[in-house]
Amino acid sequence: MMSNKTEIKRMIQNEIQSISNLEERRVFKALMEGVFLSLYETNEHMYQELEHRITDELPYDVNHYLIRTGVVEKQYLDRSHHLMHPMDEMDLAEKQYKMSEIIKAVRQNDEFELMTVMIQCDYLQLQEIWNSQQQVKATLITDREWDITVKMRPNTRYLEHINHLYKLFVRNGIPWQTVNAPYLYKMADVVLSELPEEIKERSEIKSIRIDFGKYNEVICYDYIPVWNVRSIMVDTVGFPKPCGNYKNYEYLLSLGQDDKSHACLIDDAEVERITQRGNQISVISSREAVQRWQVMIIQSGKNNKIDRYTYPLMQNLRVDDFVEKYQRQCGQTIKTRAELVRFIRGFGMDDYLEYQGCKLMSEAEVMIETYNMNSFIEDEIRDRRGAKKLILYFKMGKEENWLVRDIASFIVSEVQRIYPEYECGGVMV
């Protein structure tokens, strides 16, 4: 394109030199400079914009929307961290108990949430806790000690954030990848459902002691789930442009210079499509005259060497090699065992578990030891009755054995996406 423009300028210059009449030369130069070259540059700019739009529609970098998750002890949480942020801002508030609020909640809702804890145990052991519905002894200390009973239940507050993120991916036209978030399935709410009738509303709560019995060693207090996602408000640049269908408008948003490498999602129900080039976002929406947009930033970058994490961060990173890109571009599906091995190992989870093979069954002959990490996605089209079972076999690695079945669940959930005709499950051997 640049050589064509240079050639055109050279032709115009030669033509100018061939005009002997000075007045005609001046008029010709003004015509070329003010009309012809300006028209050419406008057409060139429009062509480049079209080229960028077409390029944006091609298969994207699968790791551009990489999600990292982890847990941090509250006392070590760094609010200024460049990458990881609290998944729920409510975790930053200090817990303050008032007897009047507890009594009101117990009477109206039959329970009051005291705290959220993390249970550091294997998935199968955790299922035993949930199935037992075991009540836990506790002591409420006011001006005297009161024996109370509390219970644990699975926490769903953080999984709702994953569900919301999935909806944003769908609205923005971005293919969904399962979020590798094993810690979220270890979170439990400790709730109070009964109180002695003698306790008065004006009683001052000094402390609450909870005895989890044989589970005391696996209960972790004051852990906050974090991820590399944050929400900001962004202003519209200029005026919206009507689209060719006369129904939608195109909005241009500009992020800060530090955000050009991050992936973005628009948190709005009426978004048709977005494209992102650097720190510029183009939003196609049916809404008129929107001044501000809520944008979810999926931050990219590396961890600092001085970052403190008691447990390793997890991510849904894929080894994005040539074969991977070629298969996505051609729309090829995985059909052989060798390709399935390559797909599973592409997540780089060999330190936690090793893939051993797979087997097709008409009926599950073994107990499935994994769960669906995409349970919030409703399959309203397929009928799974009578579907064959695809069982994946894994062997425990050397790292974080209490997370192995959860990481296996992440891998099985990803395999389920590419094999919707089967009912996938995982087993440890």
C-alpha cells in the first residue's frame, strides 16, 4: 500500500514538472493536494479499517482471556496488586456481629451466616461432610457462655461470579473456556440456625468459639478468593455511529495506556459484539446515547517475585502451539486418542495429575470422582438419556493432592465441551 502511494506521488510530481504554464501548474497542484490525494488517503484509511475488522474476526488467541484464580490470607491481601483482585468486595469488610441482627435473621430466615471458611481436604472427603449434614458445637460468649449449634453448607457466592462471567462471554461473542477454580469448591459457610430463648437482643457479643471436631485441622480461616478480573467504568469517546442495519450503534471506548494488553468484556445486556485492538474497544449495541460502560478487565501479566501465596494460583492456560491454532482455524475436532492426550497435556497440569487413558462405556462401571465445573450452563437441546460414558483415568502427581480431583474436574469439564455426545467423568487410579 505504501509503495502505491509513493508511486502515485511520483507520477503527480512528474506531471507537475511537465506543465510549463505557472498558473496551470498552481491550479493542478491545488487540485491534487486538496482533492485527489485526500480522497486517496481516505480510501486507504477505510481499506485499513476494513482489513482490521476482518482480522479481528479470525480465530483469536485462546490465552488472551486467560483467567487466574487463587486464595490469599486476608492479612496478606495487597489491594494495590497489579494482577490479582478480590473476587467479592464483601470479603474486605470486617465481620461485626450484633445480637439483635442475629436474632432477627434466625427468626425470619431460620439461619444467620457467621463466617466463610475454606476446607483443605479432598473432594471425596468433602462430599462426606456435605452428606452427613453434621452439626457443629459452638460457644457464644456474651456476659456468659451459651452453648449453640451451627452447621456448614457449601458456599455458592463465588460460583455466582463465575456464572456472571460466563454470561458476559456469551453476550460479548467470546468462546467460553472452563475456569480452573478448585478453591471455590472448598469454601463453606458456617451458619447459625438456633439460639437459646434466654438470650436478649441487647446482649453484647464478645466472641464465638467453634469446635469442628475431627475437621479442626482442615478448617482454614480468613482466606479470600482472588482472580485477575476487575470492574471499571469507561466513558464513550465521541458520538455513536449508526450501523448499516439501522438497528445498532457502534461505540468507541478508550482504556488507559496500561490496559492495552488486557482483555475486556462489556457488562451490558444489550451488547451485540465487541472488538478490541490495543486499548481501543469497539462496542456494537442496540442502546442509544450511552455515556458510560461497565467494563470487566481480564488482566494479563506475570506475578511479582515477592508475591505471597500460601497455595498455588490456578489458570486455564493452554499451550497455544501451531497444531492448536491450526485445528481451531480449520474447525477440526479431536477424534483420536493421541489428539485427546495432546489436548489434556496442553493444560500443563502434570505436576498435579497425570493422564492415564480413557474408556467408553454404555453404563458407568466405576464411581465417578469428578464434578462438572460448568454446571451453571443449561443444555436445553441435547437429551443425555442413553448417552455413552467417556471415562478419563488419572494418576495423582506430586503437588497439592487435596486439589487433584478438583483439577481433574476442570480437565473433564473441558473435555466435555469438545465431546458433547458423551457423558464425561474422571477416575483416579
